[in-house]
Amino acid sequence: MSKQKQRYRIRNWRAYNAALVERGSLTVWFEDSHRARWYETARSGRRGAPRRYSDIAVQCGLVIREVFHLPLRATEGLMQSLVTLLGADLAVPDHSTFSRRAAALTVQIKRCGSKQPRDIVIDSTGLKVHGAGEWHAHRYGKPRRTWRKLHLAVDANTHEVIAAELTMDTVGDPTVFPDLLEQLPPEEPIASVAADGTYDTWDCHQTLLEHQAEALIPPRSTAVAWPPQAHGQPHPRTAILEYRQQHGEEAWKIHSGYHRRSLAETAMFRFKTLFGERLSNRRFDTQTTQAYVRLAAMNIMTQLGMPDTVAVC
């Protein structure tokens, strides 16, 4: 007999509905604070004409492009119309400027700071890029569809993406794990990190020990106890293994709160629902910018309001 799926009810539907409506407001994506920092004021020190537009202006246009699913030329037209309607005395970057600057843009992903230790969930997902489909490749010998892998670290309490990395599909998840945690400011402590069994490696656990964070990573089915730590205490992974052997895997998941790891999968689903499963840019550097711009937009949507759900018996 299959287990019945848990149902949930939204308790703040009125506020959440208003947040969903607000996502389509142009004033959300073109903030007044952008105007004062629209033009580049710093000098690079290199020969040639200085840059006219700041990174803020370029990122603003790229975010609007991803939110409203526009090509670059249409993005230029929309921003020109928006500036005219607002009566702002601003010039708008053209589509070639957006394309050129996207290659080296440092995307600012806004997130709320936290003085309390964070509970983090980590996972990765694949994003399609240009290339023929599998059937087309088999029939005509065209290049196969290629992928990029997006690694995310999500705050389990705020649902914000707090760290991200885009890599080739050949890069393993445990390899990126330390880099994700290094993106967090040192003044923001980590309480726990939940991830699936792919991250059950020595390097991942050592990284968590260095951050003094609890590891919520299920050991593999063939796992054995690890040697004790330098001070003689058993390794935290060994404690997980022993608890699971005594009480069962499901009991450990409930006791440790490991089920919150599914919030990372929810973030992946939300990302693909909002922006699709495909990156339209052709080069890896611009694909990275495109993925990060989408995350910046998704964090803004998250900050506008999220559903407050309660389990229905």
C-alpha cells in the first residue's frame, strides 16, 4: 500500500497573491536607486575610451530580459520605452553593449544577511544549451545536446539562493561543494548543511568540520565507520551511520530534519518554471552570467513574498 502524499494549505494567500502580482511590475525591476548609479564613474586605468554604463545598468537590462523572456533587441526597446514613460534623463545601452558586457559582468545577487546560523540545503541540476537533440544526432550525426550544471546553496528558512556555481556537466558535485560554502561571508555562521548521498565524501565532511557545521548527509549503503578525529572523538559521519543502523534510515531523516533538503529541489523547480530549462547564450562565460542573472531575479521574487504553508491532516 503506497503512502499517501502530504497535503499543504497556504495560510497567507492574500499577501502571497499580492507578491505574485508584484512580480510583473516594471518598477520592481527598474528601481529608483539605479538612476544615481546608471553611468560608470570609476576609471579602469587602461587605454581607450572609458565605459559609459555601470554594471548596475547592464545587470538591470539583463534581469528585465530574463524576467520577461525577451531577445536583446527587444530588451533595448522595452528599456527605452520605460525610461521615456518615467521621464528619466537616461541613455539606454544598446543590444550589442548588453551582449559584450555580459561576458565579464559580475552579477550582484541580493540576499538578506543573517546573524543567526544558517540551515543550508545544497543540490545541482542540469540546464540545456545549444545543440541538436539525441534523435537528431543519431539520425544525422549532428552534435549532441550539451548541458551545464547549476549548483545551488539555498537558505532553508528564507528560501533565498545564497551561493551558486555554474560548471560543465563533467564536474562532480562534491568538487564544487567547498566553493559554495566559501562564497558565504565569514561573519555568517552555518548551523547545518543538508545534501544527498552524492556529497558523502571525505572532503565534503572535512569542509563542514572546518565551518563547524552539522552534516546532514546520508552515508552510502556500503559505508563503514571512519577513523576518530584527532582529539579522540568519533567522526560525525560515524555517529550518523551508527544511528541509522540502530533506528533505520527513515528515523534518522526525521530525527535530523534531513527532509528539508527537498527545499533545494523546490528551488530548482522554481528556477526552471520561471525561466525555462535552457540557456540561450552560446559561450560559457555569457551562459554563466545568464544563469546568475536569473538567480538574482528569483531572489527578488522570493523577497517579495513566499507562501506560508501548513500541513493538512
